[in-house]
Amino acid sequence: MGEAPMKQIVVLGSGFAGTTVVRELERIFRRETDVAITMISRHNYMVFSPLLPEIAGNIVEPRHAAPPVRIFMRKARFQQAEVLAVDVAARQVQVLYPDQRTAQISFDYLVIGLGSVTNYAHAPGADVNSFDLKSLEDAIRLRNHVLLMLELADHTADPAVRQELLTFVAAGGGYAGLEGLGQLIDFVSKALRYYPSLRRDELRFLLASHSRELLKDVDTKLGGYVAQKLGERGVDVRLGVSVTAVSERAVVLEPGGSIPTRTVLWAAGIAVSPVVESIDLPKDRHGAIKVSSALQVEGHPQIFALGDCAAVPSATGTYAPTAQNAIREAATVAQNIAAHMRGGGLRAFHFVPMGSLASIGHYQAVARIFGVSFSGFPAWLAWRAVYLAKLPSLAQRVRVLLDWALEMVLHADIVQLPVMSSDDMRFMAMRDAHTKMIEQDSAHAEAQADSRRQAQQASEAAPAATPVAPLEG
Ligand SMILES: Cc1cc2nc3c(=O)[nH]c(=O)nc-3n(C[C@H](O)[C@H](O)[C@H](O)COP(=O)(O)OP(=O)(O)OC[C@H]3O[C@@H](n4cnc5c(N)ncnc54)[C@H](O)[C@@H]3O)c2cc1C
């Protein structure tokens, strides 16, 4: 009797969704030898996004907020690659490796956890003139830029230009906008001690939210609380106001007109990535992949989607794109894959969060847990405890804890770090692959020359051939 064929489970993405699915699958299938699990992602780490504002604020070291995914893999295999396309009918994923090789990876079960991209629609110029906060590079770039604004303002006499340099705008009333702005306020305020010509009252912080409520998708009561607390910190909070254009030196608000600034943190919405858009699966009106309550894609029982790229039905619409939801959805996806494989019944996803927390800087956070709102230092401690516990490894927790402890006793670090974009890295990978090819070619040519030389030497060293005796007539 032949062995049962290996079942291939392929998980796309190493974010909150992908990493949690893989960890759960490892636990469920640890003893099964006929199940292979492969994770494919463009980075070999997970970005712990709630800590990105603290990287921008120079509190947490970038690599401490990026746990490497291989540390929790035992059975699963990881492939660092860009997902280019998914051929649903052929059950194959097309990938591009960093050395520019491409491959087709077959699957029996597919989990799509490819997250989201920043949505710049409706604001011309936002894509090139603003900063977003979705990757480690984004956070470092924002910090460098803010420091550059302080450097420039320090030797600028013109009050209008100084005001432009010292105005910081965040667009968007979700986690990224609120927490990003909160950390910027702290960072700039602490850095001021090194810029003696700049006064605290010259700094201007503005938050513009298209929605009339902050944290609209998460908890509007908590959002109201955040608006109040940010206002108390001197932030000009504008609700029901859209950013309609961003240029190098201004934002245009509607209503509100043009505000001179060179720093816009763009966190005004997310969209699905072009690769998710290209996959031939049912989508909702925002382009998110439509799934059932069991997180299966409609009409494709062996394809699951979750996290920011999926429209997961809830009692009131769809679940919000949050890390909290992605983690919970992941456990259901892993259990449902196992149930489907074993012929069992699938579970519906249902989750009521215990509460929500948002950190707004200056040792301040706001929280609503079991319906009770609280803020200030206790909420800030709760925020830190919750996110510390959510970091996937002990090493990461210790590193972040040390970063937090050091930040409380040391002055602001105002070094501008060089940052490399993904494009730079891709270019370097291509250049390395090219160099390797040239090295291989020249090694091959040298080996051929060597063997020719050896053959020549061998023929020279051989005894002279016996002269042929003349034919006797
Ligand atoms: C600054 C900020 C703060 C936040 N704070 C909170 C918070 O406090 N609480 C909360 O609940 N939520 C928070 N969120 C939201 C939360 O981060 C997201 O909802 C969560 O990351 C979604 O998880 P995901 O796995 O679906 O996507 P992601 O975490 O974005 O992961 C997507 C993965 O797919 C990979 N990928 C994408 N495209 C490709 C491709 N073509 N090829 C290969 N790999 C690819 C990416 O590299 C990544 O590994 C915050 C978000 C931001 C930006």
C-alpha cells in the first residue's frame, strides 16, 4: 500500500494573521507526518505595528519590534519571497525570491494573510508628500524627517517658515494616526532641549479625522476619550475634516483651507494590496476577500482569508482591521483547516474583545475594559503590559522592556539613522545575484583554463614518441 500524499498548507504573510495561523497549525499538526506547512512572506520577521509609533518616537529599537518568524517554527518551513500572484484554479502561488528567481508553489490549503496597504485615494499628493507608518523603514524615515525639521528650524529666522517647519499634522483617526501623533509630541518635546533657539509654544500639532469619531471601527466611546485627552495635550483636534491634498509645504483641509506644514503623517485609511486585488476570488466593495463566518472563501472550501485583507462577517457588519481581531481569527482558521482535513464540522468565528487601549504618549493612554473607561498612567501601564505580553518571544519582551526602562531615565536620542527602502534592498539583492553570476562565470572560465594548462603540461612531460622505422625496401 502506498503512503498517503503529503497535504500542503501554504500561509501567505508573516503579520499578526499569518504568524498566529502558523503557530496554531504547528500545535495542531505537530505529530502528523503527512502535513507540510509553508509560510511565504517578503520579510523574515513580523512587524509588531502597535510599537511602530514608539520606533518613530525613538523609544523602541526597530529590530526589537520585529520578531523573527523562524524562532517559533519547528515543523513549518519559511520562504522569503514576494507573492506575485495566486492561480486559484491551478492551486499555485507564484513567488519571486530576492535573487530574482521565480517559482510556482502548489497548495492543498491556502491561507491569505497579506494585510493591507496605505490608501492615498482622495488626497492628491499624499502618496509622495506624506509619511505613513506601516513598516520599520516608515518609522525610521518619519523620525529622521522630524529631526530634520528641528535642525532646519533651529537656524531659520523667518517666523512663517519656522511655523511651517514646526507644524506636525496627522491625518486619520485610527490607531496609527492617534498613537503616531502622541509619540511625535513626546519625541519633539524631549528633543527640544538640544535646539536652544526653538520654543515649546512654537510647536503646533494637528489631528484631522474625516470621521466625526476617533477609533470609529474599534470603540467610539474610547475615541471620544482620546479626543478629549489629546485636546488637553494641546493638539488641535479637527473631527469631520478631510485632508483633500498634500504638497511639499502644505496640507489642504476641507473645511479649513490650507495649512503650511512639511510633516504629514498619513494614516487616513487602508486598502487591499495590488496582489490581493489581482486574485480571482469574491471581494467586498472595498476589495477585501469575502469569507464566511468560518473564514472560508466563498466557493473555495480550501482557501481561507483573514486579517486586514479579509471581510469577516460580524453581527453588525464586518470585523475591524485590527491586530486583536487578526490574532483571534487565526486560531479559528487553523482549527477549521484541521476540521476540514479530518472531515469534521467547522466553527464560526465570533469574538467580543474585552476592551481596547490606545497609547497617546507622555506616559498617558486611554482604555475601555469591560465597559469601564480610564486614562492616564494606569491606562498607560495597562497598554504596556498588554502589548508586552503579546510579543511572541521572551527575548523580544526583555528587549522592549529594557528599551522602555532606558527611555524613562535617559534623554531623547536625536541621531538620524540611515534608512534603506525595500526598493534599495531589492536592488542590492539583484546586484548581489549579478555579482555572484559574474563570480561563477569567472570561476568556471578559470577552471577551464586550468584544465587546459594541465593537459598542455601533461603532453609536454610525456616521453617522446618512438620514431617510425623507415620501411625497408
Ligand atoms: C501604527 C499602527 C498601530 C496599530 N496599533 C494597533 C493596536 O494598538 N491594536 C490593534 O489591534 N491593531 C493595531 N493596528 C492595526 C494592526 O496592525 C493590523 O490590523 C494588523 O497588522 C493586521 O494584521 P495582518 O496580519 O492582517 O496584516 P499585517 O500585519 O500587515 O501583515 C501582512 C503580512 O503580509 C506580508 N505581505 C504583504 N504583501 C506581500 C506580498 N505581496 N508578498 C509577500 N508578503 C507580503 C507583509 O510583509 C506582512 O508580513 C495598528 C496599525 C498601525 C499601522
